[in-house]
Amino acid sequence: MRFRIFQFCRARRSAFIAIVGFLGATSLLIAGASSAQQPDSRARQTGSATPTPTPAQTGPGRRIAPQLGAPPPPPVLKPKPTPTPDPNSAEIDENSRLTINTDLVTLHVRVIDRNNHPINRLAKDDFKIMEDGVPQPIFSFTEEEVPVIYGLAVDTSGSVRPQFQQIIDAAKTIINSNKKGDETFIERFISSDKIETVQDFTPSKDLLMDGLDTLYVEGGQTAVIDGVYLAAEHVAQYQKGGDDDRRRRALIVVTDGEDRASYYNEVQLFQALREEDVQIFLIGFVNELDAEKGLIRKSPRDKAVGLINKLATDTGGRAFFPQSISELPQIANEIVRDLRTQYVISYDPTNKAHDGTYRSIKVTVAQPATGEHRIALTRSGRNAGTGATAAKPAPKTNQPGNQPRRPQ
């Protein structure tokens, strides 16, 4: 009996020691955790030890730095190798030597009546040219038909899908009118990163027709300004006859006119066009655009019409707004007629300063005593730059609206 009591007391003592040990270990853990949360009062050590990085902030209030990268580059017209030029198509003999006054300003002038019918057989003395309100001496004048260098820029975004086949047919009508010495290139444009040469400059109608047959509709944020900017630049810079190539240069644009995400803005576009002397003819399919306007904003349709009209007016071209696809063949014929029935007038400007300023130009034509009223149409002005070395406007990459939209 005494032995059992001894065993019982011994077991109770062992349990008590175990409980005391557990409580002591727990106290040490709690004390250690508390001291870890308190700031270290000891002096900081200096030296080459690597500091412990601060953990990233997490939770609902965390801030995440945007990882957008560098701004996108300017849109680039993707080239296609130019076919070997046909020497027989040149209107200037390669051994000929021409001397050109580089100060001369050349204007391509259309004269029409109030019904938009062309008026031909006018004389040099029927025209007067004013630059900044000052009369200018006419250096040369001709009504002769000259070869044309022109681009055909086609909007292939989804918004033109309903009219696309008729657009291709109208483009073929224009190309079929090409004559000896004419050269054409074809550009398709959608978004800023989808602007490409389908067929570079060539006199071959077969190659141009094949290029049109490869066009197809594709989705994207339409960059009308970028498409026109690059196409007009390509037309202006193309030279086949050397520095003295004086052929008429034009651009035909087929689009709905709604610019959604261009790299360049309108100011940069029109500044460039003033330096390039490229007439722009536009076919605008704007009827499908939203006509709803706000209190302080134009409707998408009004904005598109305004851009198209300004492009035509400032370059001495012409704008067409077909109400139905049945009008396209007639529009194509009128564009061809306008390209062929123009007066080419050069004047020697009285202001010789090459200071890069804008000079307004106005051409007037003598009115007959009886008969139709005459209206002279040409570009509205020029930049008095330094010719081919004039600087292009630098794209603004730090403002909203000047960059292509990023994919969401």
C-alpha cells in the first residue's frame, strides 16, 4: 500500500515538472516574438553588409508602378521592292540637261464653273497669283497634259466592308486611265502599325491590278492621318527623272475619314503637306458614321467630313461624298478628268527669304463678260522652307492622342 502511494506521488511530480517546462518554453517564445517586433536599440553596424530589402507593399492600398515601356515608334510605311523602271516610259531623255530655278513655286490649277465642269483653253494673261497679298510674276504657263505620279491609299479597316468591292472596282477604273509616263503606287492602311505598300511605283497596269486584287478588310483602330501622311510623303519623295523631275504629283484616298488612333496629329499633317505639293483627292464614305453630336464636341461624321474637306481644300484637290455605291464609277471618271485637265503655272516669288514661314497663295482668273463664272482651285499656301532639306515636324510622344492605342 505504501508502495502504491509512492508511485502515485512520483507520477504527479513528473506531470507537474512537465507542465512547468511547457509553460516556461511558451513564455520564452512569446518574449522572443515581442522583442522581434520592438525596434533594435543597439547601434547600427556599418560596413559592406547587404541591407535587407523592404518587402513589397501588399493589400488593397498597394501601389503598382506601370510597366508600359518606351513609347511606340512613329508609323513606317512598309516597303515593297520597286520594279526596275522602264526607260521607255520617261518623258525626259536621260541624256538631256535641264536647268531649273529652285526658287520657283509650281502650282497645279483647276478652273471650273459653278457646276464643277472644267474650263479649258485659258491663256496665261487670264491668271493672277497673289502670295501674302502681293502680286507675283508668272514665270511659266502650260495647259499641256503631263504625266502624273500618284498614290492610291485605300482604307481597309472594317468600317468600309459594305462598299469594299465597289471601292476596288473604282480604283481599277482610275488605274485603267493611266497613260505613258504615269506611275502609281498602292498603299493599304488600317492602324498605325498596319500601313504598308501593296505595290510600289510602277507604270505596269497588270502589277497594279494584281495589287488591288490582294487587298482585304481587316480590323483595327483606323489611322487616317498616318495613312495620308506616309502616302503623301512617299509620293513627294519619289523621283525617277532625278532632281529635275517636275511631273504632277497627286494622292487618291478612299476612306470613311474617321481617325481613331493616329501617331501624328492634324497640325503635323498639314504642316508636312504644305512642303510637299501633292494634290489630294478623297472619296469619303461617311454615311455610316454616327451623326450624334454633344454640347461641346462634333459628331464623328462631322469630324470626318471636316478632315476630308480640309485635306482637299488645302492641297488644291477635291472631295467626294458618295450617297450610294452606284456613284463610284462617275467619281472615278471625274478624278481622272481633274488630273488631266489642269493648268501648270510657275511663279518666281518676290519674297526670297527661306525662313520657314507660311505664305498664303491665291489664284484668280479673269471673268468673261457673259457666260459661266470661273473658279480657280489650287493649294492654299506653302512653307518657305529650305527645299528638300526642310525639317519634318517631330512627332509628339508625350501627349494623349499622339500615340497608337495600346492593346487592352
